[in-house]
Amino acid sequence: MVLIRNTPVMHRMLELLPLWQNKPWLGNICALIFVGCAFLVRSIIGHFLPAGYPFVTFMPTMLVVTFLFGTRPGIIAAILSLMVAPYFIEEGSRFNGVLVWFLCLLETVTDMGLVIALQQGNYRLQKKRAYNQMLAERNELLFHELQHRISNNLQVIASLLRMQSRSITDEKAKEAIDASVRRIHMIGELQRALYIKNGNQLGAKLILDRLIKEVIASSNLPNIRYKIEAEDLILPSDMAIPLALVSAESVSNALEHGFKGDHKDAFIEIKLQKISGQIELTISNNGKPLPQGFSLEKVDSLGLKIAAMFARQFKGKFTLSNQPNRYVVSSLILPCG
């Protein structure tokens, strides 16, 4: 048995049916041509057929015309076929009975009705598909507009804070506001970059790469090398943004404290992987080690406090420690279903 595969090409071909809907007269002409061809073929093969079978070529013709050109050309083909088919009925043939003609007419109407029903179903399917496509495009437009507005609003807040910081004379307060401005700006950029054009979420690897580049560039420290080893995970947005912020805070902390002053051969390595249902983010740097007795519970850094807060929010764990290989390593472990 030969199976016809349901391919996109076949879908597109079926969507074109019935042909020439805006020029119905072409379908009517084709109905005449098809019936003429059926008459010619029936005349040629008549010598090879036993007595009877007047509709042997006309029945398929009616169905094909209805399928290709629609209801009206199909009806025209049916009427013409019923008019010319008697030409092939021999005198005295048992086919002359009224009941036989009624059965032929019933079969014609039934078969054409099925084809017409299929055409109507295909037409409704096309309309539904076009409507769904319109809804999808509108939702995508609204989604990107929402993302754009959220990002713009965050940038406005950052600008207002930046203006306010200019009138502050206390250096610590000014530094705190400037740090808040950087974080808000970072969240805005993340919100803008989190999704690609078609609405699909970017992979974690691309998000981290964009983010780390921006953090390093904003530090104004030259010759900072970094390496990202990350599985291309697609994370939910409520987890992607905190994870990206923790990455940014860890890198910023390394740039601010680990590479302060002498930062020759500065190197930062970021690893992201999913192991046993957990997301593990590890950020290592070869900067200055943490002071002896360092504890996250006693730290004054707002960025590290934010990282620890996000870890608790997702029932995860955030650590920062010195390693024997002279690296400072921050680690974030989050449960992921």
C-alpha cells in the first residue's frame, strides 16, 4: 500500500484549492474542457469495454472538477456529464431503467457532496489559520512593546537616580546610588535582551556572554580576559534574570576588589551547567584572595547580599570562598525542575 506523506508542500497546494476563486469563469471553462476530454476518452475506450459503463470516465471527471475548481464548475460538469452519458447507452440495454438513473444521480450527488464538504472544511481551516497567524503576530508585537516599555521605564528610573546623585555630597551615599543606577541599567538591558525577535527566550550562554562583556566594558579596566563554559540552557525568565544579576554582581565584585590596583593577567572564568536537577553557576577569578575570616553573613557589600538573597528566594545556595589554586570562587546552586 502506498502512503501519501503529509508534507508542507502538500499543505500549500491544498490551500490553493479551489483554483481561480476570484475568476470563476475560468473554472467553468475548465469544466467544459474536462467533460469534453472525458467524452473523447470514453469514445476511444468504448470498444474495449463490455456493454454498459456509460459513466466510467464522467464520474471521475465530475469529482476532479469539483475538487480543483469548486462547487459551481462541479455542478456544470455533472449536468453536462448526465446530458452526454446517454450517448453511450446502447438501445435495449438494461441501463435504461429509471431506478438505475436514480442510483447514478444519487451517487453523483453523494460523491460531489463529500468533495464539496472537504472544500468547505479546507476553506474554514484556511480562515482559522490566517486568524491564528494574525493573533500570533499581534501578541508578538504586544509582547515586544511591553518588553520595550519595561526597559525604557527602568532606564528612566536610572536617569532620575543619576540626576539625584549629582546633588549629593556624601561620597558613600553617592557611591550607593551610582551602584543602584548600574544595577537598574543592567536589569533594563537584561529585560531588553532576554528575548529574540520571534519571542523565544535566549539561551543562558548568550545572555551571560552579553552581560559579562558589558560589565567588563563598564569597569574601564584594560586587559581583562574571561572565558564562558556554559550549556545552552533555556531558563524561565523569573530565574534567568536573578541568575544573570548574580553573575554580574560576582564579576563586578571581582573587578572592584580582586583586580583593584594590580590586575596584570586578570582572568575570569564562568561555568554554567545543569547537574542532577540543579543549575550550578561558578565564577572564578585570579584576583586578590578574600581576607582571612571572610563571611557572607558579615559582608557589607550590597551586591553580595543581593546574590545571597536571590539564592534564598529560589531555595538555593550562594557561596564565596578562596580555593587552593589561588582562585576566588563564587558559586550559585539553584534547584531546577
